[in-house]
Amino acid sequence: MGKLFPPNARTEFVDLVCAGMPVQRAAKAVGASSRSGADWWAQSGQMTVKMGQVGGLADPAPSPEGPGRALSEAERGMIQMGRRRGLSYAEIGEVIGRNKSVVWREVDRNSSPDGVYYASVAHARAHQSRRRPKPLKLIENEALCGAIELWMDDGWSPKLISLMLAVTFPDDQTMQVSHETIYQALYVQTRGKLRADLAEKLSTKRKKRVSHDADRKSSSPYKEAFKISDRPAEITDRAIPGHWEGDLIIGCDGTAIGTLVERMTRFTILLHLPENHTADTVAAAMISEMRKLPDHLRQSVTWDRGTELAEYAKIQTELHTTLYFCDPHSPWQRGTNENTNRLLRFWFEKGSDLSAHTPDDLRRVAATLNRRPRPTLNLETPANRLNQLLLAA
């Protein structure tokens, strides 16, 4: 038959260890053997301890703690006392001024395997389980920094980079990072080692969208045009390919580039407008570029109400398509195009001379953007999606 110990011996032993005393010395202090002390500690919660004469709990909780959202050491002591006396969770909660559910969760979470609640163990465990500062991945991981810098140089957003890292390195946590960590590394000097100039690649330098006022004039060219409310539901639902959204990116001195985005695939076409963006120039550029598409991939175009598309009737006739126009001051009705234009500002900054870009430049930028994985396409690329449609046809 084993040695009998006073009823509070084990609790006193656990309290001494949690206060920083080595297991062997704590056992001796309550009149138990080293073996009994080791068994008691294992049964109490099995937290890590330092062995030897200078041992003790590896990370003891600071004491005392003031009242707050988390339970204090004193409150845990009252819970231990209440449990020993057989009080209900509601009765213990009333004593310490907490809801009974708080007491129940505390006892359920921090009791030992044999169902005994030790206040000192619970307090130390709660302290050890709190969030600790983690080493920053972008401080020393040169491979991860290199991948981020490469993609950011190509105009990728931190959100997209975070998604693609998880796809590219699914089994390597060291090569995965959240977009928030990337932003912190860009803007907070001590949060990482990304190149300082990368922060400039995030800015579109565009404060807000400038709405067109064409419809305020009595001579609006769109009185007889189809409105966006006339579009069939299949266009809104993106159920059928071949429906596009378009607009202009404006630079300095009236320079501009036309943009067309297919709603289903997000495939982008850029219109070269080297001299101006009059209605005749835009119509000619759109007809030239969209004529290269198969008939089933140019079913409709939705545009803003700028005067640059006043020749919409000519475009409809030449391309055998239908033009729809948004409501005044409602750019969100062409959300796909608006989002694409924001991405294109990486290459075509606001206030820059857009006439400096050649047709080859525009094709290169469009190809780069169309090869970029898109979260809205489950990380497929617009080029792949469009190619699938062409192969199917």
C-alpha cells in the first residue's frame, strides 16, 4: 500500500512547482519522494519543466495579475476552492463575479487528465498559451523575399502573391506568408527586408474616378442607345462568354489608352490611341482590335457615357455586336473594367504621357496581365480561360 499524504499535499506540491520550484525539491517540501513528485506533475497537466536542482516551470506566469478580461490568479484560486467544496459553476461564478459559462470553460480547459482543477497549473498554462511574438519570415528568408520581389516587379498585389505562394509551395510553410505581413514589410522598416522601392509599386496614383457629364447636355449622343438595364440576364450572370466592358485610361495632355475586358474570363485588350481619343479614333481602334475575335466572342460591349463612344452605331454595324451604356455617374456598373484599369495603372501611371507607349508596348502589357493568376478565376489566368473557349469553339 502506498504512502498516505495529507489531503492538500498534492495541491501544495503543484503550487510550488508553478511558482518556480524544481519538482524534486517541491516533492521533498511536502514529504513526498522524487518519484511521487514526478507522477503528480505528470497527472497535473504535463507542462514543460526544467530538470535538475535549478529546475522548475519553463515559463511561469507573472504574478499577481490585475482584474481584466482574462481570469486572474486570484480568481482561479477561488475556482479551485469552490471545486474542492463541491460548489456549482453558477455558485462559483457568483462569488468571483463571472458568468457560470466562464467558470465551466475554465475548468473544462485546464483540469488535469484525472479531472482535478489546480489554480496554479491553470494560470501557468493560460500564460504559456497566449500569443507569443513569432520570428518574421521576411527578415532572413531570402528565397521568400526574392519570390515576392519578382512578382511585385510584375505588378502583382500582396494578396495575389500570398495566394500563389500557398499554391506554389503547399508543403513548405517557410515559403508562405500573409498579404498583411507583406504590407508591414513594405511600410514598417523593421518588419522585413523587402526592397524599399517596392512600396511605390502599390500606388495607382489615382485619387478617385472622374465621372463624365455627357448626359447633362441636351445633345447627348446616347438618347437612342441601349441602357445597361436593357442587357439580358445572361450578361449580368457571366453565363456566356463574349460580353465586354470598356473605358479609357487618361494620362496627361489628353493622352489615353482604351481598355476592353471580357466579363467571363477577364481577358484584356488594350486600344492604341496615339494622337487623341475622339469618337472616330476610338471607334476605329475598337473595330480593328475586336475584329480579330471570333463572332461568338464579341456579342456585346458595355461602356461609360463619355463622348469618345459617340460613334457607337458604327461600331455595332461593323462588329455585329450590341453596345450598352451605364447610367450616369455609375462606374461600378462596369466593375470588371474598373478593377482592371486599377491594375493597369501599375504600368500606366496617372498624369503620365500615355502616347509614349507603342502598340507593341500595349500588347506586351496586356499579355503580362492576361498571364496573371486571378483569385476570381480560382487562380487560373485569363489567357488560359480564353484559350479554353477558343479550343471549344
